[in-house]
Amino acid sequence: MSGAFEGKVVLVTGGAAGIGRATALAFAAQNAHVVVSDIDSQGGEQTVALIRAAGGQSSFIGCDVTRADQVAALMAAIESAHGRLDCAFNNAGIEVEQDKLADGDEAVFDSIMGVNVKGVWLCMKHQIPLMLAQGGGAIVNTASIAALGAAPKMSIYSASKHAVLGLTRSAAVEYAKRGIRINAV
């Protein structure tokens, strides 16, 4: 049985649960080989097990998207194992804020911006060269409805998702003519 992603290699960051897991399962149902990545290795391996139990192809590679060395190693492992990366869903993200802006904590700010903004930037930074070398690909970054307006007691999270939209739009313009489609959901 073939699917829309037959023969394609797809990376899903934040694939251990929630939207990431659901997306990984959906790609696998369309016959993609899904590389699941997350800092939660137990959840990531569970996603892989679900994909394999349904007859799909999947592998897990642990990665903290805030660490440049780990993101580079993730892309190197994908290239070594598969020789390509057709699609990437940069979904790893956190929302831990529960204070008004003036009551916010610097460590919470650094954590949210690290995962939600730096993580997306690092992933695209290392995914784009792989895709350019093969003639194209597609990247989808997870934003949020909070990126389109205000969110009480979520100012840092909202700002991080505004930044994801900015990164996405800029990268989309920079690489569209080179065969890489970049969007946000």
C-alpha cells in the first residue's frame, strides 16, 4: 500500500506526545519513515512503538533543540541513516508561564525563548543545508494562536510564538526559490 509520503524521510521534533505524536502517526500512516525526536526518550520510543505496531517505519533520536551540538548531531544522524530529509515538523515547544509580565521570572523567559525560538532557529539552520543539497524540502514550524494577538499571563510565550512567525516568514522568503517551502501552523 502506498501513501502520499512513500519513500520520504520526515522529522518530528517534540514527537513524544500531543501534537507531535499525532503528527508522527499521521505521517507514518502515509508511509513516510518518521524520525521522532524529543528530550523525552521514553515518550519518543512509545511514539516509535505505536508507529511500528501500525506497520509503519520509524526511529527515535533524542535531542534537546536548545543545544546546537545536539541539533547538528540529529541532522547528521538523519543524513547518515537516510541520506536525506524531505520534511521537518519543528514542533518542540513549551508553555510554562503563569504570571503577568511584571511578575515574570528570568529563568522562565530564558527557558521558553530557548525552546520555542532558539530551538526552531537551530533546527532550520541545520535542516536547510540538508534540503538544499537534495534540491528541496518542506519545513513546518509550530506557532500558536498566541502569535496573532495578546494572551493574558502568557506574554513570554506569546512573544516566543510571534518570533516563530517572524523566523518562518523570513526563511520562507529566503529559500522559496531554492525549493524549500517553509510554513507555520
